[in-house]
Amino acid sequence: MFDIQPRRDDSTCSRTFVPLSNIQQTHGLRGHVMTRQQERVNARMPKADEARHLQLQPGVPVLDVLHTSIDQDGNAYEVTRFVMRADLTGLFYDIPVE
């Protein structure tokens, strides 16, 4: 599983892929242990800057994903939002439930 973190400069929007295990290890060192995660996924039409960065043709929707990691105390400690073009994206979830 990978987390998508946008990196922007003056002219482009590229993506850096960071394995979630590295993110979780970093938070684990700070005392957070993920016991639950939530993802809210919404389909919508893109904002103008999103359409430009994603090079979308008019009429192509995006998926807006808000991911939240929740620790052993019920506190959110990591939140990631990413926007993907919906016409070329699929989502697959394989999350163990204890």
C-alpha cells in the first residue's frame, strides 16, 4: 500500500510515493500505534487548478480521498488528502479487521 504525497514547484505537480510502513514506523517512534483507519472517498468535478495539474479534458471527474490514521487512544495522528482522475483510477482495499 502506498501513500501519495503531492510535491509542487512553480510549474508542475508531481507525485512522490512513500511506503505506508515507513510513515507508520515514524509515527510509532512518537508513540502512535494505528488501530483504525478511515477513508472518505468522494467523486466530484475538479477545481480549475486540479484539472490543469492532472491534465484533464472537460467533463472528467476526480476522486477526492481523505485518509485518516487513528491511534490507540482514538486520536487522529496522520491525515492525507489526495485527488486522482476518476477515469483512470481504481481503488482496492484490503484492510484487516481485528
